[in-house]
Amino acid sequence: MIKLPLAGASREDIRRVNLEKRVVLRDGTPVAGIGQGTWNMGEDRARREEEIAALRLGVELGMDLIDTAEMYGEGRSEELVGEAIRGIRDEVFLVSKVHPQNAGGERLAASCENSLKRLGTDRLDLYLLHWRGDIPLEETVEGMERLVREGKIARWGVSNFDMADMLELEGITGTACAVNQVLYHLGSRGIETDLMPWQRSRGIPVMAYSPLAQAGALRRGMTGSEAVRQVASNHGAEPLQVLLAWSVCDDNVFAIPKASTPDHVLQNAAARLIELTEEERVLLDNAFPRPAWKVPLDMI
């Protein structure tokens, strides 16, 4: 049984809070503070119906940003998302990513067109360069801007760009980049030393992937932490909900945790109800301090 972080919270309460607590892009577009990631989804036919139900429930609960990529399952994730949003496309802020080797010239146009076909839509709300490759950034930017003019995408951004990459990008395109999607969670806070404040100064939100860390020793270390458990107890929540709530405390950060079951989706959506106090944030900061100096960008 899922424990909701506030006594008596209903699905209506959860939806309302998720629709109210939005992150605003530079162009004024509000997006969900907690959205839905889809890495590794769509690859097991036996789980397809449950995964579709999970994504649709997330939209219903106000987690109406869905992130996918042409690389995920070689397009199978996009196909799953396309099926999940059928009939509700206009309710969804849809994000996909282009593989670096396809991020220029006709290959970029073709990749975008193929993603649109798999997703069953005529436009993306946000299109990201998945990470830097060998294609010059100038060529990628030119192709992205062409896709905007053609109406295939509403805006574009990048993923896994560190400080030097963002400075180079700014030199090419000014402030056209909408977001930077990077790894960010309580146990990986390196971006707080430079990248996060720099992006805030430019009006570029941080899109946090793996905000709960991958299953394994790191996640167990966080959920088993006395500090995390104390905060969870304070709110009648689960430790993972506290980690997710922490990741979106900053109003310039939105997160895309993956949840492939309806129960997990409900747990993620309910995390938006948690309001961490200043004392709780200090407690978590002391347990998992950010680096005191610049460190290389974490990636998975």
C-alpha cells in the first residue's frame, strides 16, 4: 500500500499540486515539475499494457511531461509512448532526443521525422541532442532551428552538457537553448557548483534525469540514510519520495523519474506534495553535501 506524504491526500489533491507546481521555460511555457522518463520501457512485450497504463495515469495526475529518445530500445520506447498518448496528445509536453551521430544535416531531419512517426504526432514540444558527438555544434544548432521553422519541434535543448559545453553553445546560438538535461540527485550534486547557477542566470532550466539514482548501492545508501528516513517519517512518506521531492526543491529544476507501474507512478506524483522545511534541507545537505569544488559532470 502506498503511503501518501500528507494525511488524507487524494488523487485529486495530487493532480492539483502537480498542475500548480510548474517550472517555467524562458518562453513562458509551464512544464511539470515532475515528469515521466521512459528509459528501458517498451522493450518487454509482456509489460506493455502496464507501462502504457502507467504513462497515462501519470498524465492524469499532472505528470504530463514525457521524455523519450530514439536510442531507447532502438525506437521501441517512442512507439510505446505514441500508443500511450493516443487521444491525449494535446495534454502532453512531449520530449525526445536525437542520437549524436544523427545530429546534423539530413540525418537530423530524418531522425526527427522517424521519431514523429513512432510517436504518432506531427510535432515535438522539445527536442534534445542526447550528448555531444563528432558533429559540430554549429551544424546541430542550424538543423534544430530549421526544425523549429518547419513546425516539427517547438523548441530544442541539449543533454549531458557540462559548463564548457554550455559556454561553447552560448557562443554559437546565444540563449536559444531551452533546457539542459543532466544527471542530478541527492548523491550527485556536482552541477550545483557552477552549471546550475549559470543556467539559472540564463533562464535555462535543469532537466534532472535519474533523480532517484539507479537501483544499486548508491540508491540503497541514500534511502537507508538516517537523515532521509527521518525526513520521510516527518511526512509519512517513503524515502524515495523524499529523494524526488528534494530533487525539485529548486524552482529551476524539473525531474523525469521512470515509473513503469501505476503504483510507482502514484508514488512519484505524490512526492510533489512534500514541502521540505529549511531544517530538513539542512539535514539532507549535511548527510549528502555537494562538492566543495568543480567536478566533472556525472553521466550514465
